[in-house]
Amino acid sequence: MIKIPVLRSILLVFVMIFLYRLSFPEEFRKKQSQSEIAGSKEKKNMVVSIIPMPAKLEMKKGSFSLNRQTRILADTELVWEAGYLSDVLHPALGFKMLVEEVASNPSMENVVILRLDPSLSGLEGEGYVLKVEDARIEFEAFKPAGIFYACQSLRQLLPPEIFESSPVPGIEWKVPCLFIEDKPRYEWRGQLFDCCRHFFPKQTVKRAIDLLALHKMNRLHWHLTEDQGWRIEIKRYPKLTEVGAWRTEKNGERYGGFYTQQDIREIVEYAQVRHIMVVPEIEMPGHSSAALAAYPELGCTGGPYKVENSWGVFPDVYCAGNENTFQFIENLLDEVLELFPSPYIHIGGDECPKQRWKECPKCQARIKKENLAHEHELQSYFIKRIDRYLTQKGRRLIGWDEILEGGLAPNAVVQSWRGVKGGIEAARQGHDVIMSPTSHCYLDYSYPSITLERAYSYEPLLEEIPGDKAHHIKGLEGNIWTEHVPNRDRLDFQVYPRLTALSEVAWSPKEKRNLEDFNSRMKTHFRRFEILGVKYGFNELDKYMKNSTVIGHWKAEQMQKEGDVLDWNLTPHIKAPGKYNIIFLYTHGSAAVQIAWAAIFQDQKEIHRDTHSGWSGGNKRDIVYKLKLEKLKPEATYFLKAHLTPHGDTNSNGEIRISREKQ
């Protein structure tokens, strides 16, 4: 029981507190409340949303504010990085931070310090330390690339408005106090950019490089030659761009373009200072229609050939029995090597049909002369010969996993795309590997096929790879093939945010990756994208799948190789007139299905048809067909008919769903 004197003392304290608060003016108490709210907002705004997630991050109390008096102090070797940081922050800040070249790390306030530290060799070439204190920000690294990546982290520590292209009033440019020690998990963190199926101007390529830099990615795999267009100027062979860079579309229009050697030098330098290696891909021996159209004597039949205006794999390839073919390739590679300082040259090597070689006397003579068993070994001979040439020039050959067939060239790097089997086998043989399986890394695939979550779940280092071979997994690439990517907006849609997810897979420690945390950080990153004008993608199928019901299936036993019209009863699902969405959803089997058209029938009479090419398989594209019923006939029977063609074999299975649009 509390004694009376103690109780009186407690009551007296409460009375004194009450009288003390009353003694302050109302205006002061309002200010105090507003200050508390502001403090709460500041704390909320100081949430860290760095992507990719740093290896080590420790939050501290306080913040550093950038202002007009803030200076950047940099070691002599870091003047470019310091200038880059000042330039990239300038538009939104509305002021430019002065860059000063210093030989040491002075103890000054209101400065951003960039310095190299030989003792940080454990961070290797791309790691960095970032320290934010009330009085200063310090970047430390073993090499300049690490400082550059620290710059990207600082950009993401600031409010997302820092990505605006003009001054933003009313923003306090505060950076939370923290300590970061960070380095990448993999040395190869890249994007393949196909500029052949559709051509993209120089500024779009530079923009792609800037977005790679923001995500701490360091490889641009630039796909420059294809059946549908030759995109690199070769002065010794001018017809490659005079003829090979242009195709006649099915509507009769001329389409194409190419990069001059000056364009390429400019792009390579632009990437180089941003610590991004540009790796060119010059396709051989297949995917060479554009080159053969320009120089038909290099094919097995002598032509005529054309620059292709459709997608797929074509039978005409370089003649492997013609010595002039190798002289041509070596000559053009000499010019490629002069333009690209990259130690790696990608030569494709994928999807090379062998029929022309089987029918070619020169190729058959080559097989006999070199004691080769078959055409697969002839392809291996082709690749090994180019590998020797590149090795003599101090470069390394990269090829798609088909180069494993018939025997692998000694110095070759394998890029595994047909799943992961090729990568596993190459690593076991002691070859370096870049992983980019279609299952997770093909960014031209639709979002239902590869969701953001699926891309984030990718793990390059598989259990099947022995521990002593794990170091051969050099990293990954996200690949954007552009058959169905005709412009920059669609490019953005397909690449981001899935490449953002892959950037974290490639950079961050496996144990640090967390999908829920990533999605939380993406909320801020989406805002950055919006400010930068990146038209990022999403699952377009979601809105059609919502409230949809299954009306039927297609099965392997129904499939005809040449295609067929199938039908399904719609009567139970048609309750009112309106607009209906029909979704062809592949579920399993080794074959995708191509949909040519879909139509709604009322008592055997066609009411409405949607004709467009859809594709439903592991990759899904344009699989929603929109059908309209103007008037409902209560006693009628309704059917859906569609023309389906399996791709490859006939083992394709899926379901058809229907949803009605709200009126």
C-alpha cells in the first residue's frame, strides 16, 4: 500500500508538469509538434533503397547535407570519377559541386572525398568503402571502378528527385550517415543488346550504358550482325553496310541502319569511362544471311541471298570448305579488334543448320581432308580455327553453348543459354562460363513467362558444378533480343525491372538476397525509373487473368504439325453481350503453339474474329484475343474456334480461359 506522503509527492509532480506546459505559448507548442512531424518525415525519407544490395551496410545516426559550398576532393587518378559525380548530380541540385584535385585526404568539413587506398586490395578492382558522417562523405577503393560504384550508391542514397533533369526546389539533399563495405559477387554482370533485328540509334545505346552503370553492371554484349541486318561498318568490305545493313520489309519499306566506326569508337569510350566493357558479337558460321547477301561467294550455293525480313533460323551459312571464307572473317575481325579493346570477342556459333554443308562439295572435301567425323565436327573445326586466330591477337573467343558440339576450342568461353546444361559441362571441362539461360535471363520473353520474382530467384552457381570448378562461373547476362522490340519504349518495358533483379543476383552475396526486401526497395527504384523516363514493364496478362475461367484445353494428341482449327463450347460462359478476352495459356510439353486467329461463332455463324500472331509456350506473346458479341441470342449455342500450329514437335498442352470486360 502506497503511503499518503508518497502519494502527495506523485500528485505534486504531475501538477507541476501540467503547469509547466501551460506556461508555453500555443504557437510554440504548435512549432514543437510540427518539428516532431518533420523529424518523423525525415526518418521516413532516410530509408536506404540501394540496388543492388551492398554486401555490408551499417546505419549510423545523423545525416550529411549537400549544399552550394560542398566540394569534391579527389586523388589525381580519380578526377574523371569526381567530375562525373559533380555532373550527374548537378541538374537536380541546381548547383555544381567544385572538384579539387588533392594528393591526400585532408580533414575538412562539407566535402566529398574520393581516394584510392592500396591497403584495400581485398575489395579487388570493383569494391569500395563508403562512409557518410555529419561533416563529410568518404569514398575509398583499391581501383577507380570501385569509386565509380560508390558514386552509384551515393546517387541512390539521395532522394529519388536527384535523378531529375532540372533543379528541384524544396528538397533537402540529405544523405543518411552510414558505413558500407561492398564488392561484387561476380566479375561478369552484363546485358546482351541485339541491335540487328531492330536497329537502335547511338543515343539509345548510350542510354542503355547509363542504366547499366546505375545498376553496377559492367558488360555490354553488343550483338552487331545477324540474318536481318549487318550493323558495323567494315571499311575493307563496304557492301556489308551498303547491302547487308538494309532489308525490304513485307510491306515493301526499306528498313535498317548501321554504326560507323566513329560511332563505335564514341560508344566504346563512353562505356569505358563508366567502367563498362563492350563485347562485340560477330555471328558465325550461322545467322549470316546479311553478310552473304553482300558477298554471296562466301556461301555454299553462291546465292542469290537476301537480308532476311522474318525471324527464325535460316539454312544458308558461311561455307566452311571455302578458304576465302576464313580470309574474309580474319580481315573483318582485324577491324573489329581495332575498334573494341575488349579482351573478349563473341562469335555466336549458335543455331547453325548443317544441310548446306552436307550438300556442299567444298565442305565435304574439308571434312575428308581434316579427318572429321561429321558436320558437327566441321563446325568445331570452324570455331577452333577462329579461336586460334583470336588467341594469336591476344583475345579470347566467346560462343553460345552450341560450340560444345563436336569439341570445344581450347581458350573458348561458353555462354550457356539453352538451359544450364551447357554451362555445367563447360565448367566441368575447365572452361569459363557466362550464364544466361532462357528460363530466367531472356528479357525478350513475356512477363508471364519470366516474372520479376523469377528473374530475382536465379542462381548461377549450381550444385552440379564441382567446388574446384566453381570459379569458372564468371557471372551472368540478361539478354534482350529485339525481334518484337521495335522502339525504345518497348526496350524499356522488356528489360526493366527484370535486369534490375539480375543486377542484384550478379552483385550481392547470395545470403543477402531477400525478395521481400528487394520488392520494398523497388518502390523507390520505380520512382527513379519514372523520373528517368524508363517505361518499365509489368505483367500485362494480370488484368485479363483476373476473374477469368477455364473453358477448355488443347492437348498434344489434337496437334497437327501443319496446324489445324480447333473448337470449344462457349455457351455456358456467354451470359451477356459485350467484349470478351480469350487467353491461350500454355501449361506443359516440349512444343509451343502459334495462334493465327480466334473467332466466336453463334449457331455456326462467325460473329467476330481477332487475327494476329500469338505465341504460347515457355515464352508467351500476344496470347489474348479480343472478341465482341453485340447482341445475345438466348437460345443460341456459342463456340470458340482458333487456328493452332505447334512449333517443333506436337507435344503442346494448354488451357483456354475467358474473361468479360466491364462495361
